[in-house]
Amino acid sequence: MRHQSYRAFTLVELLVVIAIIGILIALLLPAVQAAREAARRTQCVNNLTQIILAVQNYDMAHRVYPPGTINDTGPIESLPQGYHYNWISQTLPYMEQFVTYRHIDFNVGVYHENNEQVRKVRMATLHCHSSPVGQRELGFSSYAACHNHLEEPIDKDNHGIFFLNSAIHYEDITDGASHTIFIGEKEVDDQDTLGWMSGTRTTLRNTGTPINEERAPRRGRRPAPEPPVDRGPLHVGGFESFHPGGANFAFGDGSVRFVSETIEPALLQQLADRADGELLMDDY
């Protein structure tokens, strides 16, 4: 009887210890996940810092910012048809990607078979590790340049910095580079199939849609509103992030800032327009 009581007591102690360990793990897991996300967010900021530095170095060398996309005609359709070399392709030498740049055949379009291999290159600087990407044949970008302040097709008369055949000088940003969005985060989604070289919605976005709005149904937030334009090849879309509460953006002065997804839509649009002349009445 004494041995049976001892065994029962030992079993109870073991169950208590297991329960305590389970509670501790449950308490520590959110902290571990938060620490991992903080590390991923820091890396994302570092990526954007490197990218905006490359854009500024391009400007110093050419006295103009790289074009958002290059093509004979517009507006740009997000289809694998056209010349479509983008701002990333132009800034590769300033991101320590000389070899990648030299393998691009600029005599033909992005989607030509001559560029098949180079389009598969994956660059760590273009990947935010908070964003799941799955299995992809082509290299991708978690970042997009801002082509316009409204949801409109990518064309030669957009109001951002990077658009169709754009050639924006620093002096053209009359609202101030520190108040103008250059580059922001975007989701690498199922429609993102054209790769990092493509000057389409794959690497260009606008602020006509609130941050993370198009991801709302998948995140348990309120349903997304009806899109202002048909979601066909001319639709571009807004900026998106897997960081909780907003997304990271690189501004023209080289700073990288986290912008909340609750920012007023009108203010977000002001930050994308290079020369609207409006007062910024709110903080962001």
C-alpha cells in the first residue's frame, strides 16, 4: 500500500511538473514570436535602407531618378508583354549586383528568352522575411516603388516618382523629399508572377488604396471595399505588409519609417504626390 501511495504521489508530481512546463511554454511562445518578428522587421528596414541608398546613388550618377518602367506605349498592363525594364533593373549596379546587371540583355524585353535565367535570380535585399513567398520559379520583390497617389494605371502622367518613362529630378519634388514616399512594402501574392525585373504592378504600387486594405479579408479585418477599377491587367493596387499594424516605407531623404495602416487616406495620398503643394496637417 505504501509503495502504491508513493507511486500515485510521484505520478501526481510528474503531472504537475508537466502542466507547469506547458504553462511556461504557452507564456514564452508569444514573446519568442514577437522577438522573431522584431528581428524580421529590423531586417526589412535594413533592406529598404539599402534600396533607397541605391536609388540615391543612381541619382547622383545620372542626375535623375531611375524610371519606374520603360516602354514605348502606355498605360502599362501587368502582362508578360512589352519592354518593361523597371527601376530595380536600373539600380542593380548600386546594390552590389554588377554580375546580375551584366547578364541582362537590354536589347530585348524583360520577358524574352535571353533573360530567362537572370529573371530567376533571388536577391536577399528584395525579400522581407515576414512575407511568405512559397515556391517560385522567378526571383521576386517584397518592395515596390510608388508611381501615383491614386489608383490609376501606370502611365506617363502619374504623380509619384517612378512611373512610365519617368525622369524625375530632385528639384521636381517640390513637396520635399522627406515628405514623399519612394518605396514601400508589398505582398508577394499569387498574381505576382512576373518577377523582380518587371515594371508592372509587381514592382510598382500607389496609395490610392489604404495600406493592407486589399489583404483585409485574409487577415480577419473588415471586408475590403469594392475596387475603384476593374481588377484586370491595368489594376495596380496598394502597399501591403505582414508586419502587424502597418508597413515600412522609404522616403526620398533616405529615411525608412513605419506607417500605420490607420493613417488617414488623404494624408497617405499626399505623401505619394511629389508636388501637390498641400500642407501636411497631420503627423504620420
